[in-house]
Amino acid sequence: MAVMTLTRSTIGKKVIMALTGLVWIGFLVFHMYGNLKVYQGAEYFNHYAESLRELGEPLFSRLHLLTVLRIIVTVSVLAHIWAAISLTRAARNARPQNYAMKRVVQANYASITMRYGGVAIGLFLLYHLSHFTWGLIPIPPSGFVKGDAYGNLVGGFQSIFNVIFYLVAVAALGLHLYHGTWSLFQTLGFNNQKYDSTLRSAALALGILIPVGFAIVPLSVLFGFVTL
């Protein structure tokens, strides 16, 4: 009954977006942290990547806990997209027919590009998985090698096209994170006049630090600081 209430009301859909957003923020932090392990060399990075498949052993069998986490993250992103689309449609339907001018002056750039940034991030996610997880995109010099996460990462970012595409995506992610985190605080009731400045600073910090943490890896490969 509670789930049905959440999915039917505007406030409920915003709560769904906030909670699923929290899941994704957590995922992004740990993923970024894992990527930075590339600076410790191929052996360490590959061992780290392989150890993810053994999470929870011996309580959980190989891949079991990782599969559960993947399901949680996947369901979260699908629910996030559904809630975003549903709220967008509701806003359009509620808009008066004679409403001609958009009040873009009062909206910041992150808010304006929130929807388009979300689409860009979704498309990039599919590309990223195809590149480094599914092995559907060629990686020089020897192609995608299963079990060689380090070689796949470094080889993939030898291409300046991939690096530029990645940097554009993390820039969109930064805008999405900033606006989304700020909205999250408001939706979950954490925001008030006393903490407004602190929470806005926290949202800005996430919107900068996480994209920068992701961006330095491909840049390090492109400029030769991380090599095969």
C-alpha cells in the first residue's frame, strides 16, 4: 500500500527520485574510488577488479553479492528514470495552455539542463558498459581482454575521442549531481534556512569532486602518466 501511494503522488515520486539518487551517489563514490586504484599498477588493479566478484565470501558464493548489488543499482536507475519522466509529464499537463515564456532567468544552468543531462548520462552509461564491461567496442592494441581490467582501461583511453566523450559525460554528471543532491536535501526535509549554505556547499562539493575523480583517470592515460 505504501509503495502504491509513493508511485501515485507527486511527493512520492520525488521521494523515489531522492532515495534512488542516494543509491547512485553511493555507487558513484565507490566506483570513483575503485578507478583511482589504477595508480597502484596493473597487478593491484586487476586483483581489485577480480575481488569484487568475491564480495561476501564465504557467506556468499562467488558473484552472488555482486549480482545483488547490480540488481539494486539497476532497479534504482530504472525507478529514477521512471519518476523523472512521470514528474515531467505531470508538470507539462499542469502548465496553462497560454503559458508561452519560460522563466529561465530564475532557473540555474544545472536545473535547465537536468533532463538533457540525465539522457546524456544514460547514453554514456550504455557506451561505458559496452566498452569496459561487455567488450563490444574495440580496445587497442589487442582488443578487450576478459580479466584484464587495467589493460582494458588504459587501452580504451588511448583514444582521444573516448577521453573527450568521457569528459563531456562527467561534466554532465557534475551538473546532474549538484542539482540532484540539492533537490534530494529539499525532498527529504533536510533543508532549512539555517543549513541552506552548508547543504548547498555539500551539493556543490559532490558535483565537483566526483566528476574530477572520474576525469583524472582518462587524462592520466592520455598524457602518459598511466601506461600499459
